[in-house]
Amino acid sequence: MKLYDAPWAPSPRRVRIFLAEKGIEVPREAIDLRSGEQLGDAYLLINPRGAVPALELDDGEVLCESAAICRYFEALHPEPSLLGTTAIEIGRIESWTRRIEGDGYAAVVYVLRNTVPAFKDRAIPDAGLSIAQIPELAERGAQMWDGFTRALDRRLEDREWIAGGGYSFADITALVTIDFARAAKLTVPERLVHLGRWHAEASARPSAQA
């Protein structure tokens, strides 16, 4: 088994935090995104989309999405649970994870991939596609980010962690999203004190350094 990783990219970091919370060690191979290694022939044989992370299993099968990789490890190592154990826990964590991905992470991607020159003609993270940047999507992303952070602040007004109960995959996803947003010059306003408190606590967990 091998995890194809990239130290500063958000999706691989989500997997690393998940594994750290579980106490799982997996051999890793770093892919140099700055040099374009993910678009080279060798890595495209692993993941034809040219994206990280990718988990190569012992039988040669490859899982290529961070959420799928985390679900795989949750099934193998259910304790401590990060995806829920009861029906309502599973539902809450899934609901908030999808909302964070769809409202928050997507907002960051809209801004980043439609403004940064390095992503010219690569507005979609797929090596097989050439898609031009659309400045209007960056504007939409900034508006989405404002709504997302305000909604998350309200959610955290009366609870420690996003899905209720303990620290979960939803918190991991939100932490990665908010930290990744800095690359797009998107921040959490100081007035959102509940979100700020949550971020400080999530960042203080040892797994956040994974």
C-alpha cells in the first residue's frame, strides 16, 4: 500500500489528518506539484486525472478521492470513529461534510483556479481537460465564502464541534478548507468569534500538523 501525497495541497492534507487521528501509518510518496510531476506520464498511470492524493492498494487498485480514501480507512479501522457510529451521527457528519465541500471548498477553488496565472487553461483539476478561467466565477466564489463562513459561525455558536458530539470528518474538512482559503486570499473575519474559537481548537490538535 502507498499513499501518493503532496505536502501543501489540501486534499492530501485531509487524508493525513484523518490518518493521524486514527493513529495509522501508511507509506507515502511525495508528488512535486510545483514541477508538474502530477502531469507526468509516470503519475498519470497511477491517476489519469493528475490529481492527488491517490492510494495504491496491495493488489494494484487505486483510490483517487480523499473522501473515498478516508472512508476506506474508516471501514478498516472503525475506532476512533470519525464518520459516525449511529444513524444520526453518520447523517449529521455526512450532511455537514457535503455542505462544507459544496459551499466552502468550492468557493475557494472558484477563486483560486479562476485568478491564479498558474491555472491558466487548467480551471478544472483534470489533466485530460483544458478549460479557460472565468473571472466571474471568482467573484461568485468570494460571495459564497462570505455566506459559508457566516453560516458556520452560527452553527458553532452553541457547540464545540461542527456535527455535534466529538471531533469528526466534518471538522477535518472545514479545517483544511479554511487553511487552504489563504491561498485564495480568503479569510475568516474577526467578528465571527465562534468560528475563530473552533479554528483555534482544531488547529491545536496534534493531527493538524500532519
